[in-house]
Amino acid sequence: MDLHIRYEGDDDPQKCTARKLAKFDRAELHRSHRATPYGIVLNPHAEQALSPADRLVAEDGALVALDCSWESAGEAQFSLAGEHRALPYLVAANPVNFGRPMQLTTVEALAAALCIFGEREQAEDILSKFTWGETFLELNDEPLRRYADCEDSGEIVDIQQEYLDR
Ligand SMILES: C[S@@+](CC[C@H](N)C(=O)[O-])C[C@H]1O[C@@H](n2cnc3c(N)ncnc32)[C@H](O)[C@@H]1O
């Protein structure tokens, strides 16, 4: 699946996961909203949760993340053309936000979406570029497998609730 990243460039370049993905040819960076292709946009502010039902749109178009600092990741920043989806409950494995729910790096968000779409190998491949990448899949193994078995976002939200209630 083609991975595209709207790259804002306002985060620490040393820690930026988007730049590393581009360096290894795993994703294409775009410097403007207009240049970013239409597709499924990973947006933590979106009302609808990502589910396997979104796979076709991502396959025909693109799977898109917005790489910017969390300080500037307000709702307005996500004015990209596409179908916006939030990821369901998952925890971060990156050293900055380790163990925190929902605030994933760009590579974690893309890998989670790939797992939900059944593209586990591609998810493993992009995470393999990061020392903590495998830990993300280990920490989230059960929810990711359960989300991938869902039909639609309604089912995803029901499963997410189980984790939120724990
Ligand atoms: C705010 S940027 C931070 C990037 C970080 N500086 C890095 O180097 O990876 C992370 C991006 O991943 C995606 N993302 C992260 N958590 C998400 C969630 N819970 N739901 C949907 N998308 C999410 C969004 O596209 C978000 O803009």
C-alpha cells in the first residue's frame, strides 16, 4: 500500500519518524496540502474510527499521515482532502510517549493502520527501521489483531471500549 505523509517540518528532525521512512524509501513526503494525494487521512480528531472497511479507499488512493509536532497538531492543521479517520485505542512504544494511549508517532500510526487493513508484513517492515518498532507490535498485539477482524467502525468502537474500561 502506498504511504504518503504531509510533512510540516516543525518537529525535531533527529527524532522525526517521517523523515526516516522517506530516507528508506518507505513513504513519500509532501510539502503542501495540495501536493498530498487523496485517501484515508489518519487524524486523531476525526469522528469516525478507522476500520478494515476503509481499506479500498486507501488502496485506490493513499494512506496519509500528517507529520507535525503535537503542539501544532490542532484540528485546523488537518484540512487535507480525504476521508479522515482516528485510530482506535492503542499505546505508543516510542521513547517520547512510551505507554501513552493515542499519541502515536507517524510510523506507529501508519503501521497500526496497515495492521488493521491486514497488511502486517508491511507494518513490520516500516517499524523495523526503529529500535523500538517491534515493541509497538508486541504492546498492541491483541487489540491490533481484534481490530483487524472487525467489519466496520462500529465494531471497532465496541472493542475499543473494552480497553478503555479496563
Ligand atoms: C502529530 S504527528 C507527530 C509525529 C512525530 N513527530 C514523529 O516523528 O513521528 C503524528 C501523526 O500520526 C498520526 N496519528 C497519531 N496518532 C493518531 C491517532 N490516535 N489517530 C489517528 N492518527 C494518528 C496523525 O497523522 C498524526 O498527525
